[in-house]
Amino acid sequence: MSKKDLGRDCCRFDRAIETRKRNNFVRSAKPSRTAMCRQQNHRGKTMKKQQYKLTSRGVQLFQNRLAKARMDHQKICDERTVAHELSGDGWHDNPFFNYLQQMEANKTWRINEIENILSNAKRIVVEEGSRPTFQVDIGSVVLVEVIDENNEDGEKDLRLIEIVGFEESVPDLGMISYTAPFAAALLGMSEGESKETFLPQGKVILDIVEFFATHPGMEEESQTDIVSLGVTVEFRINGQEAQIHKVKNASHAISSAILGMREGDVQDVFVNGEQVKVEIIRVQRKIATVA
């Protein structure tokens, strides 16, 4: 091979390398075709006009979820950039890069979904002392007697239920979203009314025993280990000095973040869009004062 032919081949090889690098860069800046299709499909599903009912606490929850989703999305993007720089974007040579692209698309879908919920939310105002007591509605606190007809003993189960907004459920506290089958069956019922309905566990009879204008937890004085309305919590944020907080309003930023946590729990939560580590030291209905 002559020097001229050798030089021509070297130039051709160099151009091929540059083209490959340029194509890799362009592809790395865009999601894969599969990821783009997934984003479009998910976006089409979530952008349907639907009204979501949220209490003030629910708005806080979704704002914190949005902040977390955006933070996770940025972290995935950073990892994807590093993965591309190390091994390119070929699915065979770098499957982790392709995986991160899919994760990025899923997280983008979740961000769009939360933004859609917040933009189409109907705000429900719930105030202690004036909760709905005529008919079961969002914000109602009601004592329900549940009779399971499949139970041969015919045992009656009394449950204190609070109807809350979309995706605001805390089952341990009896807080059930209005979209859940049990809550949906209660909506519109009045005190003393009985109703036969089908739930996932089977056929049951629901009896409305009593309504509460004020959540009973605001009036009780007892020891407990779970953060709920009416308790006083001693907690620590990011290892700093302990604080004492009275949980009076579920829409309060701190109250909303720690609601449902138990004594001794240490969790990363979002407060006003900022991630913090919260440690629950003590939970009480009433802290005795020292004379």
C-alpha cells in the first residue's frame, strides 16, 4: 500500500471516529425512542381532564412529592451523564445507560402527573369544630359499625374513620381517601343510616353510628406512639436540638410531614420542599408541666 493510500485510509478512519463521537453526543442528549414513546403515552394518560379533591394537607403532600420527584430526576440525569461518558450509549456495551434513560422517562411522567394533579385540584377546606356532620363527605370524622355477613359469628367492628382527599390516606390513623372503596361506600350517608354494600373482602353492612365536628383525637389525653392529630411530639431535625410541636392542624408543614410516624422513627421527609431527616423522640397526648 502506498503512502498516499495509507494517508487516505487514516483520514477516513479519523472522520469515522469523529462522526461516531458526534452521534453519541447527540443521542446522549435525547431520550431513547422507547423512552420518548413511553413519555408520550404516559403524558396522554395523565393529561386527561380529571378533578382531584385535596385538603390543605393534601396540597402540602403533593408539593413535597413534586420536590422529591424533581430531585430524583436530576440525580438520574447526572448518573446518566456519567454512564455515557464512561461507556457510551450502546445498549449492548452500556445497558446501565439505557436503564437510566427508562428511569428518567418514568420520573418525567411522575413529575407531569403530580403537576397535573395540583393544577386540576379542588381545594377542600376542613376546620376543626365545623367538620361535615350532616352527610359523610371529605373532612368528615365518623364512627362506623361494619358487619361482615361472611363472618359466621356476625361480629360487629366499630371503626373511627376520617375521609381525606386524593392519595392522602394514612390507614394506621383511620384516614381513608374518598376514592377508596370503603370511603366511597360511606359518602353521602347520614347518622343512623344503614347500607349494604360490597367491598373487596365481600358483602358487608355499614351503619353510621356518630359524626364528630371535632376530631376525637383533639380531645383525648392518653399515651400513644403514633403521630396523629392532638398529640404533642418531641422531635429532632437533621440532628439538631430537640423541638416540641403540637399537632393541631394536618395542613401545617411540620405536622403534614410527620403525621403517621411512630415514636423512635427516623425518616427523610420533605418540609416546604426541602428534604430533612426527622427523628421522633416522644409522642404524647399531653406533656405534664413542671411547677
